Amino acid sequence: MDKNLRLLLVEDNEDDALILNLHLEREGYNLQCCRIETLEEMERQLSTEEWDLLISDYNLQGFNGRDTFERFRKQNIDIPFILVSGAVGEETAAELMRLGVHDFILKGKLQRLVPAIERERAEMVTRRENKAYLEQLSKAKIIIDSSSVVLWEAELEPEVNIYFCSDNISQYGYSPCEFSSYNEMFKALTHPDELKILPDIFMGYIRNKAARFSLESRYVCKDGSIRWINSLFRLIESTDKGKNLLQCINIDITERKSFEHELITARDKAEESDRFKSMLIANLNHELHTPLNGILGFAQVLKQTLQAEDEIEMSDSILTSAQRLQLTLDSVMIMARLESGIELSESNLHPVNLSAELEKIGSLYRKKYGLKEIQFSAQIEPDVMVRVSSKLLNTALGNVIDNAFKFTDKGAVSILLKADKNADKPFAELVVSDTGIGIDPANLELVFHPYRQESEGYTRSHDGLGLGLPIAAKILELMKGSISVSSVRGNGSDFTIRLPLLLESEIG
């Protein structure tokens, strides 16, 4: 026990006060004592200072110990109050103890004083701790009762018996007084479909002595509405009562379930929409390509069989227009598939020698644009490896290089491939440069938007739907790559493609 003692002493006899102080100091107390002689001074000291103990004589000038205790009790201060007197009858002492005086000590028996002080101070600490605990419980009860969380506790032997439940169980419309037991109430709340299966699941956890488990179920409120409940259980074994206990927290998850249902419904609708879109794309692809292939085939036959020069010229026009329409249709179909949410799995990606692919592409473009007043050059670092879909990669690279030639009437188109193995994330970089018409800086991002071109409308100088670069960008994004552009109007453009580099250690 703490030997520091702040003592408020109500005593009008200075010698008696001195004897009491000396006795406490001999017992080892570090005493801080204030002696007072009037009730008014006692009230002032109690209201302005903190004290550990109040000791009062019984017979005082103008008042007695009963008066002192009555004034003390009105202050509502929780410290021990001990009366010390020379001679008081047993009946008076007993009555004062019934009123609430903590102890009564005769001045001739001060050896009883220290044990009484220590006992009462210990009880005071316990009272304060209990009071604080009850205040916390009261606050917790207020919080719980004002929330949707329901607490309950049950004994498990000889059978499950719910003996406590928080008051806010009434949020479901029922009152515990309507049932003979909490067990009956929860049986009435649980959805009939779940009453068929939940008891077996619940008892399975109990038999296996699961320390913690949870169950989701539906409650049917008194008004017929359905609430989803997540019950969190905690098993407590070998309690003081000698019985195992089960504690439960019921959390209302109705809003979460509703949100999950909305998400599932939205997902199903989106999947149905995607299936419809995929089917529509496939049907359109078939219905448009079938007659177009017929036009292309007959145009080629006509070109080979016709003799008259003007008829050959018309067949060439039909063939060129049909080929342009085929390219346009292919681009639209590819963009539609990309926008419908196509995904690439690891099985679609394979190690590809980007250097070798570019050598092949370079040969094709030298033949394709050999007669045009454009110089084509390629600087290719050997054996640059990437993990990609070869078909999609060739589509993306073809669109970017085609774009360079398309907007360059004379000058040069070049490709530069290099690998950066020292970056935090090693990458392969391909730069496609041209000396063509260039792009206004304000329109740089526009070139990657589907169906948009810097020059738009019927008066534009170059044909096409504006899908080549957007298709390339989407394909590269699918393969965890990127594309960017830098350009100045009239001074050509540089398109930079980056793809994750495949290191030798990753090639299996």
C-alpha cells in the first residue's frame, strides 16, 4: 500500500491531533495533514483540495461526528471517513456505521487505526476501479444498443441455452418478453429454410470445439422483412461456472448483401452484353466479308479476262476500292474486338526475337515502297527478345510503320531498335521515325483515339478511319507495352514503342 497519505483531520484538540500524527508517522506514513476545527473549513478543503482520508473526532465544539459525516456525505467524495473518539456508546457507533461511516476507533486503541486505514484505502481503490468498469460498461451498452450489432451469450451444457442478449434485439420487431426463452426468440427470427441446415452446421463447429467460427443467415423480422446477419462466434472453455460458454456478435450485413447482389447482377448483364457484342461482331464479320470476298474474286477474274483498256481500268478501280473497303472492315473488326475486352493469357504469349521480326518487316516495306521517293533504313540491335503474341505484334508494328509511310511523300522513314538491360524493369525500345508532315503538338494525344485524325472531314488530305494507331496502342497495352509520339508540324514524327525485355534467364 502507498505510504503517502494526504489526511484531512477534523479535530479541535491540538494535543490529540499531535498524538494521532505521531502514531501514523511511526507506522511509516509520509504524512501531509491539514487540521481544521469547523464544518465550513472542512467543506472548503474538500471542494478545493484532493485528500486520501478524512478522520474526525466525535465530540467537537458546537457540533459532533454525526454532523461532520452528514456534511461530508453531501460532498459526494469517495474517500474513507473514520471517526476517532475518546468515549462513545456502542449504540451510537453502530448507528453511525449503518449511516455509512467506514470505521469507528477509540482514541485509547489507536493500534486499530492503521489496519482500518489500509483496509478502507484498499476498498476505496476497488470501488473506484469497479465504478470505472461499470461506467465503461454503461458506455459500451449505450453504443451497442444504438447500433445494429446484437450481442448474446449462451451456456453449452447440457444443451445450448442463451441466457443473455443485448436490448437492441428489439430492432427486429420482437421483445424477449414475448418468448419463454431467448432460444425460442432466435428460433422465431431465423429463416425457415436455414432452420433446416444451420443447426447441424452450428453443432458441427461445437463438437469440433472450434475456438472461433462465423455463419451467415437470414432473420425474418416481425414485419416480414428479411435481414442478412453475419454471426461471429467465440467458444470459451472451462469458465468459473464450470460450463463452456459461447459468445456471439450478430452484425447486420443486409446492405453489403444488397450491394453484392447488385454487383453480381451488373456483372451478369455486362457478361451478357459482351457475349452479344462478340456474337454481333462475328456475324457482322461474316456477313460483310462474304460478299466482299466475292467482289474481290470477281474483280480479279475480270481484270485477267477483259481485253479492252477502259474495261481493265474499271476492273482495277473495283479491285482497289474493294481492297480499301476490306482494310477498313478489318480495322473496324479488330478495334471492335479490342474494345469488347479481349484479354491475353500467358498461353497466348511466346518468346519472340523482335530483331528477326523487324528484319522481315523491313524487307517487306523495301519492296512495298521501293518505287516511292522515300529512303527506308533500319538499325536493329541483334537478338532482342520479348514475350508477345507474334500475330498481334506484327499488326501493331505494321500499323505504326504504315502510318509513317502514309504521311511521308518524300524523305525518309527509319526504324531503330535497342535494348536497355540495366533499367529497373529492362525494356526493348523501337523508334519509328519519318520526315513527313508531322503533327501539331496540340493534337498529339488525338492520334491514339479511335476514329479521330488531325485532319478530319471530307476535305482531309489522307483517307482512312483513324484506327491504325489506336489499334497499335491497344495491342501494345495488352502485351504490357506502350507507345508515345513526339512531333513538330512540318518536321516529321517519332513514335516510340516499349515492350518488357525478355532476359536470357527467363527464356525456358
